[in-house]
Amino acid sequence: MPEVPEPTISWDQESGTIRFIDQTLLPERYKVVTCRTVKRLIRAISRLEVRGAPALGVAGGMGVALAAVKSRTTGRDALLREVEKAAGDIAATRPTAVNLSWGVNRVLTRIREAADPGEARRIAVEEAVAMAEEDQATCMRIGDNGIELIPDGAAILTHCNAGALACTEWGTALGVVRSAARAGRRVQVIACETRPLFQGSRLTAWELSRDGIDVTVIPDGSAAFLMRKGGISLVLVGADRITRDAVFNKIGTYMHAVCARHHGIPFYVAAPRSSFDPGLSEEGVTIEERGRSEVSRCGGRTLVPDDAGVWNPAFDATPLSLVSAIITEEGVLRPPYRFGGGKPT
Amino acid sequence: MPEVPEPTISWDQESGTIRFIDQTLLPERYKVVTCRTVKRLIRAISRLEVRGAPALGVAGGMGVALAAVKSRTTGRDALLREVEKAAGDIAATRPTAVNLSWGVNRVLTRIREAADPGEARRIAVEEAVAMAEEDQATCMRIGDNGIELIPDGAAILTHCNAGALACTEWGTALGVVRSAARAGRRVQVIACETRPLFQGSRLTAWELSRDGIDVTVIPDGSAAFLMRKGGISLVLVGADRITRDAVFNKIGTYMHAVCARHHGIPFYVAAPRSSFDPGLSEEGVTIEERGRSEVSRCGGRTLVPDDAGVWNPAFDATPLSLVSAIITEEGVLRPPYRFGGGKPT
């Protein structure tokens, strides 16, 4: 593992490839992958080697740039057709996080403006790299904006990983934790392990303990009881998509929101504006259902007998009525939320 | 696996030993262990080879009988001292389920009445075997008493395993499911996998699918979202101890109770009277905290980095105010509950 952590995902200018940390291997192994083809990137997104809404936005943009750079086509229209095909394939890989298609479309739009393939390749890479840089700056602003919500001595419950590994650096929910710690607040993070893929225990615990921030892993089902015992000051999570009425985030988030409300504990969401999708409401979003084996097997063990069914949704929806505030790069939004559905934003 | 399932735990008259199904190996392997010493039984209870409140009651009683039968002592007082030492060791193995010490004390009391070691051994075995038979009859009565709470077509959420494997046969919560199915009700069980030890996915799913009852495993954190989507008719769980103000059960139970209340879904507990401990209130009960490795490792994988903490309580407490009814062998209790604290039982 390098002394100075490298970004979760980045563009290698020299080789014209994407570099990313393979998140399926943590915490047992730290491995940086050099990704040379769109096909390999799609596999990485599908297998969650790269995951987290903001990182998926950057991955989408870099994937379109990669398609442009690697194309051997010399005609402008032929290049555009190739890149559009790749863009569609990338965006379809995971349906719930809005950032993926947002990132894809952002670079695709710039490519369409180019006069020739050479210019298309140049501005595609420029745009993708700019997106990664903006993501870092956005996370830093989200972090700083969130400090006001974190009291000194706070015990912060989080779910899944909305950290540096979900973005390029710093993180959204964990960006707020990092900013608060840097500002001198004493903080303690309770990381729900996040079944079935353990992003909380594997990724959140890894990146926070690496930064010297106090972190304790708990099974997802014990969070409510810890709230009852007075061990949680606030809940702070990320988001994969925020519609005009609900926050879509990792399965289990809704349970924490309901239990936080029951105990009078604030429930905060930290997310960039690129995760907002005010044109949609809850029922308009497809929740990705993932394979049986994520639940039925772990390591070398079989956990579910073959005759039993498995339900494995990757996300759930938390109505905005349960959300105490949303921390964005533009500031902290509080109810009543007015960012969509024809209402003033 | 035998065609006719054998009891979860039983006394082998011929060899004077205890037989039990090793529940740590399911669903991958079905293995019946012959237990010849108290030391081996304590290991089995500690490792959860035998678990579940009613089964622990029977195990406690049979363990005391085993101590008496295996003792080489010829004097009455010396035997009593040996058996009392064994009884204390067995009862101390797990602190939360009241049934364990209840079972231990029941056989110990009978041994104290005996005139000589021969009689002590005989009545200890008689009492332990009677406890197992009573447990089966109790579960059948709990099951039949609960039928009235199960509407036709019910989708029943359960947590952990309160089934045949938690008792000698039939089960408490799953006993109600079995009785309802036998009475012609169409039922579907949603089994929460129950981290960290997966008793829901490994045991509940195994025993229900073996019986031909429709069962689907979900991660614990997805239960609340399934309630929101209208996929749960009622919650039905067992209990390890019922004090005058709270139900102690597997960690995660409290979260389901809070979420059921939020969604207006009934939350039922099924338990024998031997799980009731009305002399105590919530704060008087020790909640067992188990080892880090149950959370940090699974199937050869390391899930939590070494620098991060782990909190692993085995149980939580659900206040009776969240419990819609308690199904016992004597009938269905409804609020306001009056079984302790000086109030009429």
C-alpha cells in the first residue's frame, strides 16, 4: 500500500488508460488496476470493483473518454457512433445511481461538439479529468459545509461507504467526518457492516482507520439497539440518487432512518448536486436487484440452502420526510425541501 | 440426512449420553454428535452447536443428568457437590437466555431430593427426558394457540431461528408457522439472515424448506424496506428471556419491532412460560457480548481491518410497548401485560 493514497479512480495521461483501486479485494489486499478497455471498465462497474455514486460519475465520464481515445476510426461520425454505443453500454451497467449516466452524458455532450476525431479525443479526456478534479473540490465543500452539523464528541452512525473510495478522494458522508476531524471536533464513527457486500466493514473501516479516525464495526441489525442505549448522536449517509421525494441509497439506509426518527436522532444525507434527480419521484426509479450468491455465499461457505429463495435489492428509498438535512457542495438543505417537482429549486 | 428428522437434542438411554444436531455445520452438513461429557456439552453450548432458548433449557437439564450419570462417586453428598459444580459451569456458559439456568435448576432440585446416588441418577435422567417431552408438547400448544394470529396468505417476517432447531421439535415462532400451515393457512416466511451467525439463512431456511414451507432469505437491513413495499403482514419471533418490561431476543429483533410499529404491522413473540422472568426488568439482564471474529471473519475471508473496533452483542431488548401479543402454551397474552413486577400474573 502506498504511503500517500492514490485516488480511487484517475486518468493516466501517459498511457491513456484509467487507474482504479479494486474495492472487491479490500481490506485483505490493496490493488490498483490499469483499465485499458471499455469492456474491462464495464466489468469493474458490474462487479463493484469501482462503486459509489460520485466515483461512478467519474468512471462513466472516463469510460466515454477511453472509448474515444482507443477508437481507431478516423471519421468524425464513425467515432461518434462508436462512442455513443460505448456510452450506452456503460450507462446501462447499473441503473440506480444517477451519477453514472450523468458522467457518461457530460463527456458525450462535449464529444458531440468536436469538429474532428482528434479534437474529440482531446476534449473528452479534458472533460473527464476535469470531472475528477471537480469531484474532489465538491467533496471538500460538502465536508466543510457539514461541519456545523457535527457536535464535538459525536458518535456518528454510517452505512455502506460514502467515503474516499466512493468518490475520487475525501468522500461525501465520510468527507464531512474528515472535515469535522480536521476542524478539531472529536468524532467516533460506528460503521454498519452493510450486508451483503460488507462495504461498511471492508471499506469504511479500512479508510477511516487508515486516517486514524476512531471506527467501530457493528452488524446492521444492531444499530437500532445502539440508538436505544444512547450510543448514537446522529446518522450520516451518502446517496445514489435523490428524487423529489426520496433518497435512494444502499439497502439498510431506510431502516436506519426509521429507527433514528423513533429515537429522535438526526438523519443526515451528504451528496453532490449531481446525485439530485428532481424530475423523478420514488416510483420512477429502478432499484437494482443483484444475484443470489451475494447473500447465499461468503468466502468458501454456503449460507442459504438451495431450496430457499433470496431477495437481494441493492438499494432502498428513504422518504424525504425522514431526512433532517441534506449536505451539498452548495450548502445545507433543510425541510421543506424545494428542489424539484416544479417547485423553485 | 435421515428421512425422519431426529430431535434437536435427546437423551440416549442405552449409552447414557446426549445426542444433538451440530447447528454450526448446517446447511452444508447434517451431523449428529454423541456427547459423553459435561465439558463437551459446555463447548457445544458456547460454540452454539446447540442454541435456542428452549433447547438450552433441555440441554441444561440433560447436562446435569449427564454429570450425575457419569460420576464415579458413591456417596450422596459427594455426588451432590460434583453435580452442583457441573450445574454452575453449565449455567454460566451463556448468561442471557433464562431457560438454561431454569433447566439446570429443575434437574438439580430433583437430584437434591434423592436418598442415594442410584436414585439421584435415575430421577435426574427421568426429569431431563420429561423436560424434552414437555418441550415438544409446549411447542405444539404454542403453535396451535398462535394460529388465530396468522391470516390466510400471510407473509411472515422472522429473525434468527425460533424453530425446531431452537427447541427439541416443532419450534416456537416457527411452531406457529407449522401449526398454521397444517391448519390449511397459506403462509410465506421471510427469514432475515441474522448476522453475524446467519441462524436465519442457515437454520430457519433449512428447516422450513425441508418441510416444504415457502421461505425467502433477506439481509437483515432490507426488512424495513420490504415492510414499506407492503411485503410483510406480520413479524413473529422467539424470545430468550421475557422480563416484566422487555423481550430479550437475537440482536436485530428490536430494529424489526421499531420498524413494524412505524408501518403499523403487528409484532408477535412466541415463547414458553419457561422464558418468562418477571422478577427482573430490562436493566437487570446481562447481554452476552461475543467475540470479534464472528463479525470480522466469514468463510476464510477477513471482513474488518485489524485497526477497527467491533461491537458484537448477541441479543437486544424490545420494550413490551412494541409487542402486539405474546403467544405461550397457556394462550395469547395481549397488552397491558400483567405477568410480573408484583402485578397479578
